[in-house]
Amino acid sequence: MKMFKNIVLSLLILSFTACSGKNSLFSSPDDYTMMVNTLLEKSAKKMLASVGKDEIILVSNFVETSTLKSNTKLSFILSDLLKNRLISKYGYQIREIELSKNFKFGKNGFKVLTRDVNNINNAIFNSDYVVSGRYAITNEQLILFLKVINIRNGHIIASSTLSADISDETLELNKPIKSKQKIEIYQPMVL
């Protein structure tokens, strides 16, 4: 009987100890695939109701919220994971765009930044929707944001956010890439 009480007491102590840690959605802060999948799942119901499988979706690179630039390894990893998931799970056709080069979010909505009609047509021909990701890093957390936007009228179709504990790996991946590295290794192909 005494052994049974000790086991129960030990289990109770372990239960309370497990609850006292940081409250993070993910067991590993570096599980970027799971983070992107969860982020997309949160928006999927509304997105699937509005965006047909035959639609071509524009997908921008994830950008850091304060600079709106995508010149880090972290932004490219998150973007590629998002594109892969949209294709493999949902079967969408993806057209990649560089958000900071061709488009901008302003107080009046989503804006195209070029006057070159051919550039606009190549980027958004037959596309009504863009999936745009942003991220922020605080002292303790990586916060991801995802928006599905109708680019014809500026309406946000779906939006989701999540956060995970920050790690040394995340901080390292968020360092800006030198220009030479970006062109040789990380520059996305824009269709």
C-alpha cells in the first residue's frame, strides 16, 4: 500500500511539474514543418471554401514584420515549406512571387509596385489569390502569421497565427543573407 501511495504521489508531482514549463504549441521550437502545417490548417477551411482547386495561387516569401524583407534563411525555409504543403496536401497550382519587389501592403490594401504591364500579367495572370506569410521574433517567441488575400478586391479570406518558443537555431536562421549567397544559393525562381 505504501508503494502504491509513493507511485501516485510521484505521478502527481510529475504532472504538476510538466504543467509549470513554458506554454508552447510545439514540443520542439525548431519544428518548422509542423509550424507551417498547423498555420495552414488553421486557415484551410475558409481558404478551401473560397479558393477552388483549379485556381493558381500566388505565394510570396515569408517576410519579417518590421522590415517586410525576405533576406534570411528562415524566410526561405518557411516559404518553401508553405509552397510544398499547398501543393502536396491541397493540390493547388502555385506561382511564386517576390512580395517586396512586386507587391506591397499599404493602409489602402494590397498594391502592385510596377508599371510594367508584362511584369504584372506574368505575375498575376489568372490569379485571384495570394497566400502571404509574415513572422516576428520576440525575446522569447517566434510568431508566424498567414493571410489568404483576394488580390482583386483586397479582402482577407483567411488569417491565422501561431507561436513557438525561440531557439538559438531560429536566431541563427534569421540573420540576413549576404547578397552573394542570396543570388548563388537562395534566390527563388520567380515565374
